[in-house]
Amino acid sequence: MLQKFELASIVEMDGGRIREAFEQAMRRAELDCKDRPATDKARTVGLTINLTPIARQDGTLDSIEVSFDIQDKLPARKSTTYSMAAERGGLFFNDMSKDEVRQATLDQIPEPKGTHNVG
């Protein structure tokens, strides 16, 4: 049965898959806001409607193919930056000093000569 296309039609088209994809994108954006409220960049959810004309042999319009794209964009997740030493065996980091890989920690300081632990 022919139905007039309107904005409200989208929720039922394709067996509700368009609506479901949109709702999933909204949920991802909402959850990201809850997970990272201090990240003040906008989360975006978009519905793009693509209309492609189909021409007859004589060049007049026969029909229009319509498709829908649902996309969401979340701010990139970024980790702490680590200073790493590039050595022969690979990259090395100091988990006790993320800013300076060569920063010594107390467990790395050698005991002064002439002292020893009596156990």
C-alpha cells in the first residue's frame, strides 16, 4: 500500500530498524555523557536522509531512492601520556613516573657502600 512519506513514517520503515539504530546511537551518546561528564565536547547523533533520483529514458524523473544513515560521534578517548625510553629491546615506561621514564624510585636507589641489612 502506498503511504505518504513524512518524518513520522521513519519510525515504522524497514521494520523499525531505522528507529532502533537511531535509539542505539542516542543511548551511546547518553552513556558517554554519564561516563565522562567532565568532557565538555558535544556528542552528536545524526540522521541523514539520502535522496537519489532515478531518471527515465527520456531524462524525466521516474522515482527517488531514499536511504537513511544514522551516525553518532563521541569525543575521542585519551589516555595519560607516558614518557618511554626507546631501547634495543623495545619501548620501556616507568609506571611510578609517567612523565619521566628515567626518574628513579626509592626501590631503585642502591644502598650506600658499607651498610647492610641485618636480618
